[in-house]
Amino acid sequence: MVAIDPSLAADVTKPKADNRQARTGWGLAAPALILMFLILLVPIIAAGVLSFTNYSLGNPSFDWVGLQNYERLFTRSTYEKMYVATFTYVVTVVPISVGLGLGAALLVHSLGRIGDIYKTIYFLPVMATLLAMAIAWEFMLHPTIGMVNRTLEMACGTWFEVIPFFADGCAEGFPLWLGDRDYAIWVVCFIGIWQGFGFNMVLFLAGLTSVHRELYHAAEMDGARSGWERFRLVTWPALGPTTVFVVTISCIRAFQVFDTIEAFWPQGGGPNKSAYVMMFAIFEKGIQQNLIGIGSAITMLFLLFVMFLTLIQRWLVERKVHY
Amino acid sequence: MTRDWWKHMVLILGTIIVLAPFYMMVSYSFKSPGEIDRGEGGFFGRQEMMIDPRCVALRQPDRADIEAARARFAGQDDASVQASLLAETEADCSMRPVVFNYSKAFTEAPLVRYLLNGVIVTVSIFLIQIVVALPAAYALAKLKFWGRDAVFGLVLFCLLIPVHAIALPLYIGLAKLGLTNTYAALVVPWTISVFGIFLMRQFFMTVPDDLIDAARMDGMSELAIVWRVMLPTAIPALLAFAIFSVVAHWNDYFWPRIVVTGNRDLFTPPLGLREFKGDGDGSFFGPMMATATVIVTPLIVAFLLAQRRFIEGITLSGMK
């Protein structure tokens, strides 16, 4: 290698090198930039434009219909059911899966090495193909030969019958679960929680390992004797940023629920449309029925919800990042 | 330990609920239709020989068979020849339930093809993501150029967009290009991983500048630096990202469901399973659960073998 005085070389070639670096910089980033535009930004704009039309694939032309698609979204009862189903799912799954994730993380963390086995097991549903597991759950919940109702039937004739649910079930048969419009959405919620809480647990565990032990000693010195006090004064504040993140990511995942719904009810989104969530609506309206305008309007609404949530998260993180 | 018993109680209860569908899936894949119907046979089933009704139906002895077999059953009338032939067919068609379920899983539908498609799609998505994301991440982390902050701002903005949410306009675009029902349709929307760019950029920021300067002194081009200097330093982060990407796309159902319609040659494993469910009558629970087990197993086994790496990879998105 030739020995060059670095300062001299830098002086002579600086403007040239800057120029060259700018060109290579743009050159290296170009493929990513082009794809970002074509795959992420253009489709959003396209959806925005199409949501004001009555376009269908295969039609040579289309009409501008103004706000008609959005008007439908806020007046038709189908879409009211869509909001009810989506928000029921999100509002149920997010708090419970975050709560269970935190609880499991605290228990597993306090057990030390033995706790790792539970960590492994609770993480399995995150790894498994959700569609396959949805079908497995469908068999479990089969009204006559499913494991769930068979297990419940074993309680018949015992003191369990004191509970109204068991008394009714033993007399008139246990619920149909997926076929029953009172249970359908809750079953889907349950599977969402079942699948997601292990993920949240692992994120909380990562957060817990970063809490300094000295903080617990300090809290104890200050008179925080009970486990609850230590949790309230040390653990919970230290987990703040993790919690904000876990809640946001759970929300975004919950909004995107689709696999279970499509597996259980390929047509129609559940008994009486009780599980007609937004992603399923986009799929049904936009792709199956080729009503691109209305599908695009739902897409825009969906993006609005998700981006709003993420912006809240960023704002929260920036506001209380220091603990 | 004695003080912790209640924690174990709670966690074991959770374990039962978490494992129940896995238990049932694997157990049903071992059992005969009768055992599934009646709910007996424990975990493995009794594994008694069973007769495959479809196999028998296909090989029902006809007139010609009886004529051909007359020599073997000399001196018997037609009815008894037919009966003996039927008995032979049934013997040929009987097998253990576990063999029945798994062989049906692979013969009723081209499951090997589906698995191969799954591998092709996940691997090409990952490779293209890397080819696109690494140079961009390097440029954003280590090169100074006008507009760099704007580009990075765009990356941060794009992190907000879930690709599933814009599936409809993407589908329209691909349909306009005539690309639906191709491998390209399965791969293209995932070729840009904004998250990958962000992640690798954060990682490259920690690589010392001296390393890059030394490589420049040696006369390496910037592109060569990306692949021969930066890539080797980033192996752990890349591995985590690979796991993240492969798990997401192996398990993805929504996107393949949209762009692949009817063409079985392009089905990914979840689509294949879905089709199985669509045309299965009740007696097909066993083979279907066998299919499900085959599809779920690769990732679960890989996870059990390299747990730490998998958990790292999947929770990457928490590393912000």
C-alpha cells in the first residue's frame, strides 16, 4: 500500500470526494428508494384516488363518484358491523394479551432458569402457521366431536352444574362456538390472545432484564417491602417504554386479523357478520366482489387508524422516554 | 421451589391451554377416522389396521378381473371369485391409520410441491430484501450526501405502512401488469423491507469508520465494501433478520390468498392446507391434520433447536 499523508490527501480531494460520495450514496440507495415509491407510496396514492371512483377490474372506464364510497362506509349497517367486530377484537385482544404477556413475563422472570421452559412453550403459537392452528382450533371447538365440548361434558353430573353455564350446557347442549353469533367473535378473540401473548411476554422479558437490581435494593431501603410496592415503584415505570411499544404493536397486529376469520367463515365473516373485520371486508369487497372503490375507501380508513396509533406511540415514547 | 408452587400452577395451566391445539393436531394425525369420531384411542390411537374406502372403491373388481382371476380360483362360481377378489383388494388397501393419514396428505394434494413453493418464495424474498436493503442501509449509515436525511425520513415514514393494509392497490397493480398467479406476484410486494433497511442502518452505525477507510485505501469500490466488508460484520443481525423474514412469509396466508387463485402449482403451504379443508368431507380430518403437522413442523423444530436466535429474530421489531 502506498503511504499517503491523510490530511494532504483529504485537502486536495475533498470537494471531489464529497461529490463522488454523493453520487455513490444516491446510487446505492436508489433501488430501495424506487421500490419504496412503487410498492409503498404509489399504492397509497392509488387507493386514495380509487376510493373516489366506482372502478372495477376489467371495466374499460369508471366514474368519479365523489364521497359516495365514504358515505356508504358511515351509513350502511354492514359497515357498522365491521366497526363493531374490528373494535371488539382490538379492544379485547390488546389489553388481555398485553396483560397476560406481562404477567407471564413476571412469573417466568422470577423463576430464573426453570422459567425458560415456559418461555419456550408460550412462544410456540407465535412460530406456528396461524392458519393451521386456526383449523386445529376449529376441530377443538367442533360442537359434537370437539375436545372442548367433550371436556365440558365431563363436568355434567358433578358440582360444576351449580354454575349456570354448565347447567344450561348439560341440559341443552354446550354452545356451537363458531356457529353461534353470541360466541363467534369471542372465540376469534381468544385465539388471537392465545397466539399473541407469548410474543408480548418475550418483549417484556427483554425489558425486565434491563431493570437494574440496585433499583430494587434502593426501593427496599425506602420501605417498599411488598412485592406489589416494588412492582409499582420500580418495575412498572422501568417497563414504560416497552409497554408503549408492546401495546402499539399488538394494536397493529390486532387490526390486521384475517387468517382465523377466513379459515372459519370463508363466506360472509361469521354468523350474522359478527366477525366481519376490516381486513376481511377489504378482501371481500375489493378482491372477491371486485368493488374496488369501496375496498379502497376501507383501505384508506384502515391506514388512517394504523398510522394514528403509531403516531400516538411515537409521541408517548418521546414524551416519557426518560425514567 | 416450595414458595414458587403457585407460580408453577398458574404457568402449567397456561401451558395446557397453549399446547392443547398442538396436542390435538398431532394426535388426530395419528388416528383413524372412527377413533376421531368417537374420541377414543388416547394420543397415538390404537393403530389397528384400517381399510381405505376410496382405495377399495377405485379397485372394485369388474367382469374382466373376474375372468382373469378364474384360473386362480378354479372350480368356484362368479360370486365367490368376486368375494375373494374383494377380500384381496381390501387386504391390499388396509394400512395403519398413521400411514393412511400421512400418505393421504402427500398424495391427495401435491404437498411436496407446496412445501417447495414455500421454500422458493421465502428464500427469494429474503435474498432480494438483502440485495436491496444492504446498500441502502450502508449509504444511510456511512456515506455523507445531500438529501440523506430526507431519505432516512422517508424510511421512517414507510415503517408506518403495513404492507397487508395496501394489499388491494398492490393487487390491482399486479393484475394490470398481468402478474397475478405468478411467483413474481408472491414475491414482489415484499422485496422492499423498510424495516430491514432501518435495522441494518442502525447496525452499520456501530461499525467503525476505520474499517471502511482501510478498505477504500485498498482500492475497493463502495459496492465491494458493502458485500465484502459490511456484510461479514453484520452476520448476527442478518441472521436475526432472516429468521424474522422467513417466519413471516412461510406463515403468511393473506397475501398468497389474494394473488394466487386456482393455480395449484403456485400454492404455498398455508394455501394448500386451506384447499384441503375446502374439499374435505368429515372423514378427512386425519389426513388434514397430518398436512397441518407437516406444514407447522419445520419452523417449530428449527425454533426448538435454536431458541435464543429465533426469539431474538422475532422480537427484532422491539429493538428500536
